[in-house]
Amino acid sequence: MSARGAQGDTAPRPDSVEFHEGETFPTTVFPSLDGGRPGSVADFRGKKLILHIFASW
Amino acid sequence: MAGIIEEQHPDRARLFMQWKQMRWPILVDSLNLLGTSAVPVTLAIDEYGVIRMVNPKPEEIEEKFLNRRFEKPASLPPVKDVAPDLNALKHATRRGTAEAWETYANALVEWAGPDRLGDAIQTYDHALSLERQSGPLHFRLGVAYRKRYDSPFHRPEDFQKAVDQWSAALELDPNQYIWRRRIQQYGPRLDKPYPFYDWVTTARKEIAARGETPVPLSVEPGGAEIAHPEKVFPAAATSVKEPDPQGRILRDDGQLVKIETAVVPDTKVAEASDRVHVVFRPNPALKAHWNNEAGSMVFWVNLPYGWNVDQRQLTIPNPPQPVSKETRQIEFEVKGPKQDCTGPVTLPAYALYYVCEDVNGVCMYRRQDVPITIAPPELK
């Protein structure tokens, strides 16, 4: 969640246009925040995952 | 639980997580590769990687997700668990497509060191020459420029180029709020939805009060990034006396102090305000350094008819030591009738400062003229 998440953002709340139920989440590899090691959401396969896409603002 | 952050400076999210005592794994998407147009977004993803809920209500998660059994899909995309092979991606650019060039540029930004950001910038330029109307390409080129600006390999024009590329991206997709916020964090108060990083001071205090050391930040949030929104332009008082109206102070032509400027526009309203960033760097080649005993640095903004500024004169207080050579920066905001302009407008500003050359060298009081160019949106 963003630091503003609880207060609300003036941006339109996404439905979202980019993510839809039934679709596979992209397996894009990103640097991890802790040390820059490569990681992806696919690393969590085998477990159910709650994923927050956010910014600290 | 896991997270993906969409920020230019990801270590600020580390500080945020430390402050809130959240310990989930976080991935960094500064380039907006996911294409997310706004945050926050919460997804419930099953054990096969399939999205089952988008922005679920908390009270529904247990019944509709955690306690449900999901069928394994007939096929799943392969799992990639290593960073991309830069050499292979470079080789793939021989295909000559914008996509191949962009994939290589993205990998250079994310996985190569800051010394390769110049290569990334050239690669994005090449991709853009093939696909000029790509908002994502413009945005990512802007990210690369700003990353280089914040690195030891920075060039003076990098910040302005980052802003110009983000503006070009937003022009192509004005509904992209990740791109919009990337400009607004550095932009004028009339355009801010909220103060972006005003929480940093509180976070550091509360973390220290717990006996922990706050995560260090590679780039401290600047004035624009902690400024609060305004609904009315805060025009400066007109009674301030100009320090050198006749231009009698001897000029430094940029040899002793290098000055960089960047103008960040309002993202929504053509005639609204701009935030001007000015950075002063004593020239290490001449061992130039500030003389802090003689007086403070002053920055003065002259205005064409019809223009307003929030501060006519800015004073930069000196640190306590008698000499120093730190980079100094100021920010101010201007507002004028841009819609009436047929070309760029130049605001004649100047800086007055006490600077010494070489160790034990000559110390002098100098003026450097700093023309600030404001371009109407259609000319950018």
C-alpha cells in the first residue's frame, strides 16, 4: 500500500485496466529491494500470495 | 504477502517498510515494466500464479481466496529466476526492432551498474527512433536520465531531460498516473496531489526512538518532494530590494561554480506554475570552495511583465564550518501567461556567492547570471 493509500489518492482507483481475474501474473524478473537479487512473483508458486503494487508516497 | 514498488528512488520504500515494520519481500519496478497506471493495487494470486481477485475486500479474502481450491491451468509460462543475459539481449538487437532495443535498454538500467546508464540512454534513443510514439519508451528513458543524474556519472542536463521525457510520455497517455506522479513529485505545489515524502522525517524519528538505525537514503528528498499542495499561487512580496540591480558585481562565468537548472512544469494546466530547480557545484578542477565566513549565498529572480515568483530572493544559509565544497540547491516556483507566449520565455536570474579558488587561494564575491528558460508546452 502507499503511504497515501489509507488517505486516498486523487488518481482514479484502477479496476484495474492492467490486471484481470483469471490471467496469469507476468513472470517478469525484477531486482529485489533488499540487495538487488533477481526475483519475480513466480518465485511464490506453490503458495497463495497477496501482492501489493504500491509506492511509499 | 509480497510487494512491488513503482518509485524512482526505491530505497525510500525500504525506509517506509522499516518504519511500518513490514517485512514482506519487495521487488522494484522503477521502469514501470508492469504497465500499472496507478497504485495501490492489491492482487490475490493463487499457487499457480493466476490472479484470482483484484483489489479484494479484506473480509472476502478468506472465503473467496484462502479457503478456495483452484484448478491448475493446462499450461503455465516458464519461471525465470535469473537476471537477463545482457550479452544475449545485446545480440538480439540485431533483429532491429524497437522491442529488442528496449528490452536491452531496460536490462541495462536494472542489472548493469550506473556506469552503463549512458549506454542505456543511447539504446532507448535508438528504440525511440524506430517507435517515436511509445509512451513507455519515453518514460523509461526519463527514468534512466534521472538515475544517471543521481549517480557519480551525472551530466548537468540529465534532470531536465528526464522531466522532458516524462512529459512526452504523459502527453501520449494522460491517464498514466505512475508517469504523472513521477513528474509531480518534483513539480510545483499547485499540481501536487499531496506531499510525496513528508513522512521521511517522522519515519526517521520513530525508527530511532525504537533504537534502530534508519535505512540510509541515496538521494535525500528535495523541497518539491516534501512540499505540501497549494490551491493558490503564493506570489512573493514585491518590496524586496534587488541586491545588484546594476550588475556591478564581477561575474563568474561558470569556471568557479557550475550551475545547473531544471524546470518542472504542471502536468495538467498549460498556464499554471513551474518549479525551478537550481544546483550549484564548486568546480573541483580549480579546487573551488565556499567561503562561509563572509556571507550567505543569494539568488535573485527578475521577472518579465505578467510573471510571478514565490520568492524573489532566496538566501542559502552557510554551514557552520568556515569553508566547504558541498553541492547546494534551491527551488522556487514561477507562474506566468504561458498560453500567450509564441516562444520560450527567459527569466533573468542570478546568484551572488562568496567562493575561494584553490586551497588557501583567492577568495572573492562573485555573481553568475542564470537565465531560466520556460518553454510553452507545445514547444517541448
